[in-house]
Amino acid sequence: MPEFLPVRLSDIDWIRPIVLKENTKNADFSFTSIYAWGDVFHAKAGKFDGCLVIRLVIDEKIGYSFPIGCDDQDVIKSIINKLKAYAAQNGEQFRLVSLTNDKLPFLELHFPGMFDISPNTDLFDYVYSAEKLAGLAGKKLHAKRNYINRFIALNDWSFEPIDESNLDECITVDRIWATGKTEDLDTVAGEKVALEKSFADFKSMYLDGGLLRISGKICAYTVGERLSTDTYVVHFEKALPDVEGAYQMINREFVRYIIGKYPDIIYINREDDMGLPNLRKAKRSYYPEFMVEKYTAVLKQ
């Protein structure tokens, strides 16, 4: 039977190479998503025949990730059968979560008609062209350029990378940002836990970050990590609510920084919108190149 254990920081040594081997564009498999959000989703990790499987709880239902880092279809089929048996032994209805389009044909081939499959549209990742986010050219992004131009005209600003010397200032921005929140408080609380874990082990988690200052005082920050050969994922982005253009500016400046640091990055994954209308509107306004679609497959009774 599989063995699942809570994810520790030291697990990055075996989890991260498997994720990089998978070369996925799914933000759910970044180490930050697995480890920093682990307490929120009760995540546990298992390694089977060199493959990674995550066991987590979403909306009080237990789910398992599709085995990643595997090339051998017979091995993947064997692991899924073991997971099915493990779930049955624990009285669970077996479900595979965060399935991307490229995994669905495997289930149709090896487990025909055995699963009910449905999309999770609230969890689709928004993926953008790094070049377009860095330049903001074209009519569609005219409004973003206007925000940035006003920000530049009105402020004595600077951008700098995040390191151990300025992490505490980012926490201050996060505290002010959270103070004004009156809805989605569970999400805010969960993100706070994930952010604190990320900041506590910032360097060890291979995270990058950038912040904006106005007259020397921080007004915005963002944090992310390399996800695959050509894709970078942004995990956190916050700005003081009364600073017009701060979000647009930190977005652009951080992407420019990342392109300079990782010249082979083509795409920026800015994760999902969680079904929140305002967040969905904001992410759509940047016109993603494509979405990383995600599905849940539930074993029929």
C-alpha cells in the first residue's frame, strides 16, 4: 500500500527534480503549492516507482494527484490501481484531482468508462506571454500602460529583488492589505499561512521576489518560482490599496526581472482566480495566451 507523509522543507530535494522532469505548466505542482499550502489542504506526498503523488483535502473531500514524473504507462497504471485500493481500504470514494488535458486520454485508454470527469473552472490557471507582460504593447493593454505612466509620473519609485534583508517589509504590506478585507476571509487566512512558510524558508525554496518602493517605502511586492523549462509561476502579489498603478507596475517590473534572470522563460503562470469575480476580471484583463484546464475524475460506484 502507498505511504503518504506530511510535506517537509527537506522534501524539496526529491520533489522539485520530479516536478522539473514533468515539465508541467500546472501551478499546483510547484513546490510552494505543495509545501507552503500543505497545512491548508492537509497535503501529504508519496513517492512510488520514482513518481510523485500528492494526497490532499479539498472541500472536505480527499483527492489524489495523477502520478507525475513518470514516462512508463504501465507504471502509472499500476500506481493508480494501488491508489484505488488504498482509497477503498480507507473507505474513500477515489478521486483524481488537478488533472490536466494531457492526462485525460490515459484514463480513457486504461480505465475506460470507470470515472466521471468534470472541469474545475475556478481552478484553471491563467498563463501569459512573458514578453507581452514585460512590454504591454498593443491596444488591448493600453489601460495598463496608462496606470503605469501615471505611477511613474507621480512617484519617486524604485524596484529591487527580495532577499532576507527586506522580507519583513513585505509582511508589513501584507498586513495592511489584509486589514481591509471583509470577504473571502478563509482564503485570506490560508494565504497568510502559505506566505509565512514561504518567507521563513525563502532562499531554501528557490523563490524569487521583487518589491516596489515610493520615496524609499515599500508599496508592493510579488513572489514566484521557476516551474518548468519555459514557464515561471507567480504565487503572491500584493500592493497597498491606496497606491494607484502599484499592481500594474510590480507585475511589469517583476516579469522584466525574471526574463533577465531566466532568459529561456516564455510563459508566466499567474495561477487561478478561485472563482472570485474581481480576481477573474483582473486576470482576464491581461489577456492570457491560454488556460491550464483542470479536471476531477471520480471513480464510479
